[in-house]
Amino acid sequence: MYYIGYDIGSSSVKAALVEAETGKKIIVLNEPQNEMEILSIHPDWAEQDPEIWWQHICTATKRAIKESNIDASKIQGIGISYQMHGLVIVDKEGAPLRNSIIWCDSRAVEIGNKAFSEIGEEKCMSHLLNSPGNFTASKLKWVKENEPQLYNKISKYMLPGDYIALKLTGEVTTTKNGLSEGMLWDYKENKVADWLLEYYGIDTALTPKIVENFTNQGVVTEKASAESGLPAGIPIVYRAGDQPNNALSLNVLNPGEVAATGGTSGVFYAVSEMSSGKSTRVNNFVHVNYELETPRVGKLLNINGAGIQYRWLRNNMGNESYEVMNEKASNVEIGSEGVVVIPFGNGAERMFNNKTIGTHFLNLNLNIHNSAHLFRASLEGIAFSFVYGMECLKDDNATINVIRAGNDNLFRSEIFSNTVATLIGHEIEIYNTTGAVGAARAVGLKDGDYSKFGANVSDNDHVMTFLPLHNKEPYEEAYKKWKKELELILTTK
């Protein structure tokens, strides 16, 4: 028997089949073969057609079944991961009224900032654990203000994963964790934050019915079966945004456990019992296993300027492979002989309260330093930004006991991983898994056996563990110098 999982990203849709009993990966693939288009008709806008996601789900499902040569009737359940914070609005027939306003669209920033100011920081932080910000609720307010004719036709609003669930089941539903991603969950009252919708002048009846994770959330219709190749009647059991799902994929479910991602951007996602909601530099979300009796909140610290910095160097310094770059960097001493890279050239950074500070190359001596120094300083600078981010998490009362990370480019670098592990003082466990695989395995959590789930992750995916190095003084000295340069830059912004 098998489970299938989907990860609806902004660049592609991934599908994964796993064995139901063992969690073993059968196949992982993505559609389309190139990247999906993001429509941007105005600066800072980003949209996608939700129907395109569904088409790629159907194509990927049929490919996965055919290429793995399995009997589709043995697929027993579905898990869904999706790009967070997007807005999909549908009419009474469930048809999208416009393109989805996706996560990286920033048109609603000022709407959220105004709400935070007028409602008040105390209420927002104690009830939402966040500012309304540029999240789904604020995007819905933008539609009401700027496209009133469309707003008046809305039957329900939803997040991207909710739309795929609608296409599969014919039912309009959402989850607590999904609502929290849109700044629509009131932690204090344990219900939808209708007061925020009312402040925005939005009809509270537009909120979909809430379903729980790891339960039957609706079953595949005959129509969806014909289009996708999935068996009719099988249930959706799980759905979550990509970062909470990444944490689940790494078996990060309990307080003190932290998931780390080192891709184009970097993420620390720390699970806590509950959050103080004190820091606007950290986002707090209902985690996938949240219960009122045992609350689990994911504290997300995002670093825009992470792997993109190292990729920029690769692309602009001869297109050397990451392996060659890492080898050259390993021949340079800790601290890069004084070269410092501040790697924040990928837009506004939330951990600097949305300041845009840019990338900086500092202390270059043209008679001494070469590309190897830049490679090492870049890896160190990105590692130091993770360490700085961890300090932000701890300032928001996050507890750190174990860090688990995906086997992506940054964490494959010994310089990067050793630097982070040594300065943070925790082991970093590396796992070879993906969001689609995690979503598929999550179907098995319908039985509530988290121990078995965790064992399957360890048995199938564990690659290696980086330990803190004993001689940490050189790392501490280099970090101290980096942080001093960063703070000088921050004072001018």
C-alpha cells in the first residue's frame, strides 16, 4: 500500500509516492520540467493561476503512477504541502475569480502595517502572535478595496493547499494552521480571528469550514479521479504550508526541536509549546500537530540572503561548481583573513524589522585576497546570519535542543555546517528528504504514532550529523568581527 504527497511550490509542483508501512520513497518528481510562471504586472506583485497548479498535480500524479509501475488502487491517502500566505478566492461553483496573490507579493504591506498600528501591538501580538503584515487577510482586504466587483462575487477565500483540496474533494475547507499562516487565527480565543476580518470590513461568512490534520478531510470525487488518476474515495488526511511541512518532514514536532533550511533563503523553524508573541522579527504559526491541550507553535525566522549569496558568487566568478568553491574555501583559515561578507542582498529582512541593507564585501586587500577568500567569507557570512537568527529566536523564548536540516547545498558544505554547529553549540542532523515525501508520510499519522513516523525518517533519510567543534575560539572571534560590521551597517539604515 502507498501514500501520495504533493508540494505546491511557486516554481513547480512536486509529487511523491511512499510505502505506507515503512515510509520508503518510491518516486519523487516535479511538474513542469521548467519553472512555473509568476505573473508580475506591477512592481512587487506576484500572481499565479490556481488552475495551473491543478493541471500540474494531475500530470505529476499520472507520471508518478506510471513511472513507478504501481497499482494506483493501492494508494490509500493524500497529504498536501503548499506555498504559504497565498490568497485564492472562488465563486459559488468553486471557480477562481482571479489569479492567486501568492506569498512573495507585497502589495498589501501598508494595509497590514496600518492594521497593526490602529488595532494595536498588544492585541495583535497577544492574539495573533504576529503583525497582520503582508499575509492572506491583508491581501483579501486589498481585493475588497481595489476589486470590489470581484469581492462581491466571493463565496469563500482560501490558501493554495485548500484550493487543491477543493479540486480533489469538491469541498471547501481549511485548517487551523492554514488560517494562522494568513494571520486569521486567534490563539487566545482558539478560534478564527473574526475581529480582524471585521476591522477590514470582510464578511466573516467567507471563512471555510475548518478540518483537523491527521483525520479524513474529504475524499476524492469521481471527477477528480478521472482527471488525476487517483482512486476515487481515498481521503486527504493532511495539509500544511511548506515551512511547517518541512519541519514535519524532518521529524520536528516537539518543543525544543528545530528545522533548518539552507536554500536560496534560509529558515529556522523552532517548535514551542506556546509563544510570547513578543518579537515582530519572528513569525509564529499553528504547527501541524497543534492541539488546545498540547499547543505546538512554530516560530519561523527567515533569512532572505542565504544560498542566493553563494549562488551569485558561483555565477559571477567563472561558474565553478559548489564542490570546487568549497574546496578552495577550505584552504583559507577561519575568519577568511579579515574578509567579511554581509549577505543580505535579497530584499528586506524581517529579522532587521524589514530593513533592506544589501550585500557588502568588506576589508578586501587586493594584494592578499583572492576568490578563495571570498568563497570562505561568503559561507561564513551566511553561517553567521543563521547564528544571528538563532539569537533572535532565543530572544523570543525559543528553546533549542536539536537541529535537523535538509541535505541542501549549504548544509553539504563542511565550512558552513561546522561554523553553525560550533557557534550555536548544538549538533545538526542532516536528512535527505523533501516536502512532498514528508506530506506523503504524514498520511500515516492518522494512527497518531509519532514514534513510528520519526523512526521511518531516521531509518530512511539520515545522512550525517555535524558536531560542534571543540576549538570554538576562532569561530567566536570571526563571528564577533562580522557582527560588529553588521551593526555598523544597521545604524546607517
